[in-house]
Amino acid sequence: MKVTTGSFLGANTPQGFVSFFDELYNPYEKSRALIIKGGPGTGKSTLMKEVQKKAVEKGCSVECAFCASDPKSLDGVIIPELSLCMADGTSPHVIEPKFPGACEIIINTGEFWDSKELFERGDEIRALTLENSLHHRRSSAYLSASGKLFSENRRLLSEYVNTDKIYSYAVRFVNRELPKISDAPGKKKRRFLSAISPDGKVFLSDTVKKQAYRIIGVEDEFGAAASLLVDRIGELAVKRGYDVFFCYCPMTPKGEAEHIIIPKAGIALISERKNHRINLSYDRVIHSKRFLYEGTEAHRKQLLFNRKLQNLLTDESINCLRKAKAVHDRLEKIYIENMNFKGLSQLAQKIADDFVR
């Protein structure tokens, strides 16, 4: 069955904006990447939605990449059956072509704006753009402080994690649930299932439900052991020939995967912490306490204090993102008022007809 799923290919993190946009396509294979350049409110998301709509009508599976700074908006669409993707190639996830024309095609929405009027409103545009950047910098600062506390809690518990027990459990799990399907390894695909956004902490639960009929929760109060287990199972699954979505936590985007989805097996493993509840029903739950040595209670007061501060800092980061979004909306309004959307709509239809066949 063809499905439309969603993920984030970029996230607001303690290290700033982290992008997985290199996962969109492989320029060294025969593929097409439609890269959109243009300002805010110039119809980039509109173009992508038209291509998405046409692909769904043709019976293709589509993966939508949502924007972490506005989860209702698109940053990209991936259509594997057509070896085609389309993406917003502007900051903070700039995409530059490696093989222009042979692989990447640049689409410029600036062709449809009133350059004279935008020039006249240049001071207003500059002021709003700088204000938007200021709110994002403040958001990153709060998130960076929150990330240090999250990392400190993991450091406090790291000496109590029984990695041998985790790895043994992972091997048993894979032997029981994931029979080898190929001598060649599967593909490892990096994604974010969650985002720290102006809408708060967002988790794409529908994506999990559409790709897995067995959802296994991994309960871990402070995130000490769950990601080690989940990441290990994912790596073993790849070796057995499965394509696996490795979904990272925005707080630790360069660590182990927080969640994995294995569509071919219909299995997902989802980590859950007390300050990050997820709206999913689990077939069963693995409790991470079984992978910890005794003695963690001695740090409990410190762990709870750190988590409380972490939550406050994350909340303030989200408030800054809301302010940034409000400014961005004002900036978009200026461009929307000075766009020829009839011409853009005609271009969207032409692109869909040319590339989705």
C-alpha cells in the first residue's frame, strides 16, 4: 500500500540548526532534485504541495519533510518510486547543486515577485529579517543551556549503564524478530520524528503508525539506556538487510538514535521519557531499569533538579521560536502582497506535469 509519511530533515538543537538534507537524494545516482530558491511567502511550500498532490494521484508513496520552525509548512518532498525530490534550498538548509541540470534543477520563485516594490520596502524587510534572526539566536542560547543539563543527567547515569546487557538483549531481540533477508546490508536513513518548534514539542506519531503495525515502547526516565538499545537494534537490522529509519532526538542529534522504524518488518521502537510523553499505544514496553546497575537513587535529587531546569529552558526556547514565527509571518505578508501567484500556480502545474509521470 502506498502511503504518505512525514518527518523532519532539520531540527532546532542545542548545537543550533542541524540538517539531514543530504538524505534527500544521492547526486551520484540517476535522480532528480528540484531545488527551490526564493524569499519567505513566495510559494515554495505551494510548489511542493502541488508535486505531492500529483504524486499521490499517480499512486506513489511520498515522504514529506516538515519545517521545524513551522510544522504546518513543508521543507521538502521525497518520491522514491520516481527518484525525485523537491526541497526548499534556502537558509538554514541551503542546498547547492553538485551536477546542475544533470541532477539538480533550480527553481526561482523570485521570477514572480515585484522587485521594485520590495526594493521600496527594503528597510522594513531588513529590520524584520534581523529581528527574526535575533529571536532564533536567543532560542538557540536557551536550548544550548537546556542541552547541557540533559547531557549532564546522561553523564551522571552513564557509569550505571550495563552495556553488555544492552548488547546481549539487542542480539536476542534481532534473532527473534528480524530474520536475515539479504546478504547485502540495508540502508540507514537519518530523520527526526520530533521537533522543538513554535508549536511546542511536536512528535509525528502518524508516521510511526503508518509504517509499523508493531510499536514497542522503551521506557527510560532520564534517557540513560534506551537510545543505546534502540540504536544497537537498528544497526543489527541494517546488517540483516533491512532499511531502517534512525530517528534522532533534537537534544542529542549527533548521538545514538532515539527511535527506529523498520518498515519491511512493520516494527518500530520508540523511546519515551517522563518529560517527553508520546501519544502512541504500545504492543509491549521494555523498561530500561533492567539495564542499569544499582545505585542511581543516590543521584535522583540532582537528576530531578536538572530536568526541571532543562524543561524551563526548553520552554523559554520555544517562546523565542514563537516570537520568531510571528516576525516571519509579518515578513511573509510583505512578499505575499507582492507576488504574482497566478504565474506561480501555472509554474507549479507545469513542474508537476513534467516530473510526475
